[in-house]
Amino acid sequence: MHRIALAGPTDFKGWRDAARRLARQGVEPADVVWTVVGESSDLFGAPGLETPAAPAPEGPAFAVPRAFLDLAETAILHSDPERFALLYTMLCRLRTNHDALEDSVDPLVVRLNGFAKSVRRDIHKMHAFVRFRAVETEAGECFIAWFEPEHHIVEAAAPFFARRFASMRWSILTPERSVHWDGEILRLSEGVDRSAAPGEDALEDLWRRYYASIFNPARLKVQAMMSEMPQKYWRNLPEASLIKPLIDQAERRSAEMVQSATTPANPRPQRARPTPAEVTEAPAMAGTIAALRAEAAGCRRCPLWAPATQTVFGEGPEDAEIVFVGEQPGDQEDLAGKPFVGPAGQVFDAALRDVGIDRGRVYVTNAVKHFKFVPRGKRRLHQKPNVSEIVACHVWVAQELQILRPRLVVALGLSAVRSLTGKTMTLASAREQRLQTEAGTALLATIHPSYLLRLPDEAMKAREHARFLEDLKRVAEMARAA
């Protein structure tokens, strides 16, 4: 019998090193006992020591799919005490069957994927439901929060808060482990009791007023909200006291919004044609993005040009190795003549910063170059482009990619996927596939950042934002590898 005592409940390195060694020795999963130092009494040997039944020579090294390492690194944060043994069992299977993880109905694969999903959901809940309270200390103002995670996710979730609240001094207290940020360094400490967390502060009344002001009754879906914000979290959320009254008032407020009269439309005519300077310079710039932009300024390939202000072409360096393709320009992009400068563009810029991608080194464009909208009073509401409009505008996207010759193209949303592949599929399917553009360039698919702005509640928004960042991390990793 082999007894392995890991240094802590999230000791992935310790598990990986021991598991690799045991697998190469041919040790069966049933002959290994996995424990965590300090979590149980040691009946068979000293804590932290391996006590093998008999020494065995190590066999040859073997490779496992990267997907298994990613899965193991997440699943090991689960609270189930069997996680170490189950992961080792999976490792032993992969030694003889490299594709074992692809059997999506295998009970072990299902269980491990369930562990990873539960951990990611717990991290998302922590990101969404932590509420800081201001506390005066000898070193000045500090913000303290209390959270009760289901799994061992505090260390994994902490970098998100360090990025988001970089200028604050804060602590997040939990029963198992606490994390602290002094503006420069993240520190971990032992867990504490709920009584160590502060009570309500003056900011919570401000937060409740803000929450009430952004609550959109027309988008209310009670079951979805209750699923994303389970009641077990309510006792630590200052806005929880508002939820029932806001739900009760939603139907009346929605009716009032519908009955509100609209104001006359605010037309913005399309800029007619390229300027004389653009026409003069175009021949000298043939084969460049600048020449293509000048040509597209007079595009009439579909009716969208007529009500729009101007063609919104792509932007970025011509040696960009990554090209992001969105759906179409929005209201602010239409007025500015530049892609991704509105609210969705701000979300996009922040996400790129979070994963270490330099916005100045990528090229951004859209599948459709004119703003499609319907007037509602003084506002212009976005409308999704149809297939004929996407197809009509594809000539510009195809020429952009032909000039740029990027290593990787990222489709932001289904309209971009349709434009770049010529195929119709769901976004969920597209995100899981290894795609290529019609010209053969590697293609990754993810959501359009505007999707995050349309989500009905903060919990769902935080979850989808985390998934968006994971997709962009894959983009950054592929770019670095290239």
C-alpha cells in the first residue's frame, strides 16, 4: 500500500509529482491512499511521507493530453475527498489509452468534469457575490468581505479581485482560508469565524440605491435569477432585501415602459463617398488596408449604407498576428467611424488587458461594416444583421484577411462565425471546435463583448465574463506559441 500525504487540499504539484511517479511504477489506483496533512489522523505512517509496500523501478515516461492537466488542476480544488484517487485512476487509464478523456459518457469522465464545473461555478459565485465593507484601521481605510465557498477556490479566485480592486486595500475572509491585498502583494492566511467579519457600513445604502436603479423589469426572468443567485448567498448580500419588492413591481414598471411615447426618429445620413484625398491616394496604396478602407467608404452592396452615418472599417497594424472580427458597428462606432469604441469596446479593451494582449498590436474589424438599427425616439437600437447582409459584406472581411495574413482569427459572436466560415452553427458548438476561415487560417470563436452588457443579472454576467476571459487566455497562449 502506498500512502501519499499532500501538503494541502489544493496541492496540485504534490499530487502531480506523486501520481506521475506511481503511474510509471505501475502502481494500481486501489493500492494508493491519498490524504492531506492535517485533515485526518495518520494511521499508517508519518504525515508527508510515502510508505510503499515495496520499491519498484520506474517505467518509461508517458504523455497525457493537455486537457487532462487543465481538468486536474481545476478538479483538485473540489471538496470531495475522493478527488485525488479519481484523478489518479484517470491518469492510469490515459497511460494506456490516450483518448480516454474523450469518452464523454464514461462515469469517471462525467464525474471529473462535474467536479471542474462545480469548481468554476463556485469561483464565479465568489466573483459575483463578494461584498466589501469599509473598515478604518491603523494603516488607513481597508475593505473587508465575508464569503463561504463550497470548494477550495480562494487562492484561484483571488487574482480577479487584485486586478479589479488594485488600488484598494482589502481582505476576503472565509472559514477555510483568507486572502489579503495591500496594493502590491496577495497574501493568504488561515480561515476565520463569521464573527470576525464587519457588519453593515454606509456604502451599502448607496449600493442598494445603485442596484435598484439598474434593475431592468423588462428583462426579469425570476427562475434564471434564482438559479444564478441562490438564496444561500442572500444573507451576505446587501441588495437581497430589495429583490422581492423589485420582482413584485416588475410587471407594473414594464407596462409603464411600453406605454411611454416615443419621440421622432433622429436620422443621420450616410457620408456619401470617399474624400478627394482618399481617391487620389488610393492607387498608390493598392494592396493596403488604407486603400481597402477608402474603397469600402463608398460601399453600396446592401441597403444598410443608407441610414448609417459612415462605413466603419477595421483598424490596427498591418503586421498584426491576431485579428478580432465582431458583428457590426454600434451607435458610437457609427458616429466615430472606428470599431469597438463604445461600451462593448470598453469591455473588450479591459478583457484584453486582463489576459495580457496588447490592443495596439491586434487588428479589430466587423463582419458587417454599417450600423443596422431601428429608431426608438432619440435612440437607435441595434438590430442583428441577416445572412444576406453578412454575405454582401464578406468581400471586405476576406480582403482584410488576405492583406493582413494573420496567424489567428477570433470570431466574436455568431455573425462573425457565419462570415468567416460560411457555415451556420451554434456558438456553443463553435467555441468547442477547432475552426478555420475559408482561407485556412486558424479560427477561435467566443462571445461578442456586447453580450455581457445585455445579461439580466450580475451573477450571470460575472460567470460569462469569466468564460470570455478563459477564451481570450487561449488566444494569448496560441499567440505566444506562434
